[in-house]
Amino acid sequence: MSKENTEQGAEGYSRTTIMVPKNVATELSHVAKSRGKTLFFVAGEGLKLAAELIKDGFEPSDLIYFWRLYKILSTMDVIPMPMKLVEEVCTTMTTTLIRMSTDDRLPSDLREEMSKTVNLLWDIYERYGHQVGALIRMEFDNLEELLEAISRLTRLMAVRHVEIKKLDNNTIELMAIGPSGTTDIGNKALMAFIRGFVSQYDYEVVSEDVRANVLRVVLRKRT
């Protein structure tokens, strides 16, 4: 009897035969050996995880996409934060700067500085989109593959629905529904981020339609 069996009690286990692809069986055996575990234990843990995912409405293969994204995000000092909070901070700060830049009661040089600061904020969003795109591309070299992964993980992200349509060999249409209550300023910041992000995949935004929480963007590969 295995060590894991002894520790957990054999009465909770049953012996069965499951056919799997040979390469999967080989990989599983290698992983078990490298971790100092039995094949019985590793296979059991894997099946238990798969059962939990299916029970919650996921496909086990979705976890692979999630893990590939998580590996990248873990290198970026990401802090989980409510989307509403980010939206409110961005809107409050940008609205104040825009109001000051058009206030004739303020000195012209100060108004000009406020206007430059607003443009700098959009540039910051685009720059970070470019940087994040560079990291994500290390794991997902193909933009269509990445968008497919995102569409399968919408339940875990601040996106309600994602649709990808290939218009031709070099053009992709992306439609996404985000959380309700999205502001125009938040959408503008998001579009700046997207432009920076897709540039890492040699795509550019050729058309955009953003209304409330619905985003429709056409991306074209640079040739």
C-alpha cells in the first residue's frame, strides 16, 4: 500500500482502469517520480481537481490557459483590485485635470500643464499596455490564441463576454462586454492600453466602437 494510501485510509479508494494517451501517461509518471510521489497519488489528485472544475462549470483544459496567464501575471507585481475602484480613481483624476485645463480663471501656463498631464496619462496607459503585451507574448506568441484563452476564462476576469471573429487573414474583430457602470474616461484609458498591447503582436486598432460597457474593436496586422 502506498504511503498516501496509508495516511488517508484505503477505504476511500477504488481500483479502476482509465485509458489515457501514452504521452500523458509518460508525463504523469515523470512528474510523480520527480515529486517523490506515487503515480496512484498524482493521478488521483489530478482527477479530483478535474472533477471540481467540471462541477463548477469549467473545462479542465481551461485551467491550462489560466495557469499560463497566471505565470506571467505573477512576474508583474499584480495586486487584485476591484475594477470599480480603478475606474473611479481614473475618472476622478482625469475629470479634474480636464476641468482645470479649460478653466479660464486659471493662468494659461497652468491650463497648458494640466492638458499635457491628461495626454501623459493616456500615454502611460498605452505604455503599460505595450509592456504587458511583451510579457504575455512570451507565453502566447499568437494573438488569436491569447484571445481564445481570454474568451474561455471570462468567468475569472472583469469581462462578461468575449467574441472573436476573423474577418480575413490579417484582420480580427473583437467584441467584449465588461462590467456595468463603465465611464467614457475609463473606456478611453482601456483603448489606450489595448493599442499599446496589440502593438506587441504587430497589430493596430483600425476601428473602435465603445459604448457604455460594450467594446467592439477591429485589429489589423501590420504588413
